[in-house]
Amino acid sequence: MKKNLWLLILGITLVIFRAGALEVSDTVSLEAVTVTAIKGGSSIASASASTYIGEKEAERLRIESLKGATDVVPNFFVPDYGSRITSSIYVRGIGARIDQPSVGLTVDNVPFMNKDSYDFDLQDISSMQVVRGPQSTLYGRNTMAGVINITTLSPFEYQGLRASARYGRANTWRLGAGYYTRLNSSLGLSATLRGGGSDGFFTNQFTGKKCDDEHSVSARVKLQWHPSSFITMINTFAASWLQQGGYPYEYVKTGQIAYNDTCSYRRTALNDGLTIRWRPGNVTFSSITSWQYLDDAMRLDQDFLPRDYFILLQAKRENALTQDFVASAEVGDWYSWIAGAFAFYRHLHMDAPVTFHDTGISELIEKHRNEANEYYPIRWKERSFLLNSTFSNPSYGVAVYHNSKFNLGDWILTAALRLDYEHASLAYNSHTSTAYEIFYRPEAVGPMTHYRDVPILIDEHGELSKSFLQLLPKVSATRRFYAGSATVEAYASIAKGYKSGGYNTQMFSDVLQQQLMWQMGIGKRYDVDDIVSYAPEQSWNYELGARVSTNDGRLRAEATLFYIDVKDQQLTMFPDGTTTGRIMTNAGRTRSYGLELSSRWNPVEVFELNVSYGYTDARFRNFFNGKEQFRGKHIPYAPCNTFFVSGTYKCRLDYKSTLMFNANVRGNGRIYWNERNDVSQAFYACLGASIEYSTPKFSVQLWGENLTDTRYYTFYFVSMSNEFVQRGRPIDFGVTLNLYL
């Protein structure tokens, strides 16, 4: 079956090549855009599948965060669940729910170091470039599935005032304004401010209130200076604040969202990035320096039921510094190179107390203990106690890299290599102080007498550290040829990717819980290092691609075939003992293969058709979770198919005004929710549409999303043997006003 599938895919690709209808390359541009990313140009363009989304396309499709690019980019999926801290991204079957990301993110060349801050509102973006496949040779850690490069609007591209207002269902609103000016011929300044809010779409039946309300505000100041023809300096400072509810998890047994305690997420983020480019001659030198600050807090009613089990509070503060020195040059028409050195330092401090309440004590502790010894039952002296943990998690890394590109007529050959070193450490202090009573009951059913009191004092503290060294190569070959009125490029590439190792601090509450049970004579005591640490994840990506563009520019298309072999994949598994949690560990080996197609077609000037499709078959080659073997099963949470089609018709009313109609369909699935593959979300599709009237000074757009009110789920999990899901957003519609003054 697999062999026949590959033969079919290969046959389709050859037919497309012969017909001159497909283009493969580093990109399919949804519209003409200017790429300003220092590493995002020719250095990765020849042999990586990527998609560009420009400013107008983002406005048309209302792409206001990374989630908005889901399905628009083939095999790119960002599920909308939980809160904005859950910034999971899946590309070609590779992704991560917790800890380190598999896809990197840069904004104006500055890398984001923590995926917890990935989900933010995009304001006045000039372009978004989504590159699929390992980009580790140029970008390093946590880009084994790809990288997203976002460029914001420059005051040299636009001068004046830009303002926007949006209103939709659930009292959802967004207001934004940006002022762009050139102070003189060499100095430009822009300042943007954005705010928004929503009452939420989902109701907590226990409280009768919406549980996914949200309020946010963000600002950005960008200063761009060209003191001479060979020097450019850009400094971007951004600040954002977010307060939201979130976590509208529905209990499968009742079909209701109903929990008795508060779930919320708060985030404050500050970022400053300075980019300096200097070209004294044939060589261009660049320096990218950044400082990033993250302060957030998450509160979870972890049982998500109207009962008092336990509450998690997780508050963290992180500072990060990065420095990237890049040099590049072209030697005649036949050779170009890019080389650099990168360093970073991060320091994370986290407090993560878990408070056990009456039901949690009764069901999770007393019940287990009393079933083990019914003649000496116990009873907790307090009906609430605290398991407290604090962490200090500093890490640093250095890397050197080089990429050579040879232009040999119709052939382009590239070779790249990166040496990456990283050191991570963890200092932890976990403790609790509580007590319980032991009673004596001579018969299974009968009166009890007090036997004695037993104090529980736990003080777990220590330091852990690990170092990682990776050599990351990439080679590729690109061939250009011509078929009638079309230019065709085909490429092949082999690249190694990796995701860094680290420490799973979320497991410490279970470590403490298990230590408590061990002191009571049941359960198993954990080795902290074995439970919370995990090694890097590594992959080899093999890719064949082709692209086509016609001379008249009416057709651009792309096709890609890929095969990925992943070793030491970071997966969750059940540890030994009676804990209800899971751990992150290097438990599996997986493989993934698939197909990506995308195209933009303008048969006539007034009509444009965009289509993208991604297929991924991602399965375990070996994964034993401590209880079961899942060899041959699909990897959970990553969709097998993504699909997007968008048709746009433009009607010019006069020489200044235009009426534009757009209809689009987004779809993905099947998504398997667990390793057994016995629970899944079938393929689903959502219809969107908009009507927009625009002039050079303003535009008004009436829009709708999920107009079919398709019922689907974006997340599924099991906690304490209880099943929960999060439903996708229902039908939504509204109006957006943009001003350009």
C-alpha cells in the first residue's frame, strides 16, 4: 500500500512537471512581497519549501496571529485550544505540546526564545514567511520542523497614519493605530498601539459565566536609520499585556463545561531588538542583538470538574539575551556564502504550587492508602494542603555556522554546516508540610479508634545540569530549466534538524505526590533526574521539490515530497507509580512522509485562485510508554491532511474604488488524539467569506468565519480517567474598518 502511494505521488509529480504547471522552491508567494530577513533570502530559498503571506493577503484572510496561517500553509497546523500559553505548532507531523517548540519564530530578525509568547496579535506586518523542514544550520535549536519569519512594516515603506477597527460576535473587538514618518531622508520612526477584548464563546455551566474572555494591549516602536549608503540600523521595541480566561474544556460524559474554580492566564512581555547591517565592500556584516522579558502566570482547576480536587498556579519570569553575528558575500556570479556566530543566555525562575483540596485528598490519596490497608485506615488532618515547588533554570549556548552556494549555470549547489553547543541547568526546591491520622479498625466494617498521628515533611532540593553538542549539516541541489513559457526549478535536499533537550518542571508536582505516597508506604519514589530531564530530539529530512512560474506571472505553483526520520523523539509517557501525571522523555522513534501542493493562479486580472494541500503520514517506529507498545500507530495531535482554497474576485467601480469578494474553505484531519489511535477527529472543513469595499484612504470589510457552523474539536485529553475535549469556535461574523491617512 505504501509503495503504491509513493508511485502514485511520483507519477503525479512527473505529469505536473511535464505539463509545466507546478513550481517548487523555497516559496510560493501568495502575492508580491519584499523579503528583508537577513537569513531568509537566497540562503534558504533554493532548497526549502516555504510560503510567503504578504500584507494584503493577511488583511484579506484576517490573519491576526500565527493561528490564522493554519491550513493556508500546507502541513502547517496551530490548534486553537487552552489559552495563549499553549502555542503548539505542528509541521509535517512534528510538534510539541509542552516545553521546547519544534518551529522557530523570528520577528524583524529577532528569534523568540520561549514558545509561551508565540501567540500574540500581529499588527501591520509586511510579510510572513513560513519555511518548512529543518532550518537548524542557520537558525539552530528548535527549528527542526521549520521557522516562521515575520517582518513588520517599515517607515520607509509607508508614511502616514494607519488605523483599524474590528467588531464581531461575542462582543469581540480590536482597535489599532500606527503612525509612520520619515524624520529626515535617513531616519524613520513608527509607533503602533493595539488593544482588544472578547466576552468569550463558551460558558462555564457551573458559574453561568463565559470562561474564555480576553483583554489585551500591545505597542511597538520601530526606529530605522540609514546614516550612510552602506549602513542600516533598525531598533524595534515591543511590549504587550494579556489577561484571559481560557481552558473551555468540556467533560465528555456530560457534554458540559463545568468546573468550580478559576482558570486564567496573564502575560506581560517586553522585547527589544537591534539590527545593524554594514556593507563596506563586497561583504555584508550584520549584528542582531535582542533582550526578551516574559512574566506570566497560569491558574488551572486541573480536574476541570465541579469538585475540589486540586489547583495549579504556575508563575514564571524569564530574561533572555541573544547575539547573532552574520557575514555574507557574493563572489562574482558563481559563488555566495553566509557565515555567522550565535550566542544566547536565558534565565527562568518559576513558582509552581499545587494545592490539594478535600476531594483530591479523599480520592487521590486517602482512597489509595485505605484500599492498601483497610485495617489501619487514615484520615488527613487538614482538608487542604500545599505541594510547593520553585525552580531556577538558566541555560546558555553558542554556535558557529556556514552556508555556501554555488551557481553553476542552470545548477545551484548548496552546503551548510553548524556546530551548536548548549548547557542547561536546573536548581529546584520542592517541599510540603502536612500530617494525617491513622485509625485502627479490627474489622473491615466497624468502629475505628485513633492509633497515632503521622507528620509528612518533604524537602526535595538539588541541582541538575546537562550539556548538548550537535553537528548539523545540510546539502542541496537545484536545477533550473524551461518548459515553453514557464520556468521550472527542481531541487533535492538532505538536512539534519534537532530540538534541544531540557527539564520538564511540570512533573515536579507528581514527584512530590509520589514522594508523599512513598512515605505512607505505597507508591514508588522517583529519581528526580530520570523523571524530569530529557535529551535532544534529532531528525533527518529528505526532500524533493519543484516549482513553476509562467513568464506572464499568472501561475505560480509548488510541489514537495518529504521523508523524515526522527530519533529520540520527545514524547509523553506514564511513569511507574500511582501518580496521575505523565513525563516528557526520549521514548520513541518515528517516521513521517508526505506531499505538499500549493498554487496561485490568475487566469484573468480580476480573479485569483489560491490552493494548498498537505498530506502527512506520521507514525511511531518504536514507542513503549511504560505500559503499551505503539509501533505503527499515528502520532497524536498532528493532522493527516490540511486543505485550503480561496477565490477572490475584484470589481473596479471607478479609478479609485474597488469591490472585492472572497470565499475560502479551510480543512484538516484526521487528527488522532492518543497513541492508541482509538479516539480521533475526522476531517472537517469551515467556510469563510468576505465582501470588501476599498479606496486609497480606507476599506470596509464584512466577513464571516465557519459560516457552516461546523462542529469539531481542537483538543482531547484524559485526566484521572476522565475524558475532556475543547470544541472549535462556532460561526462568527463581523466588520473591519481600515484607514490609511
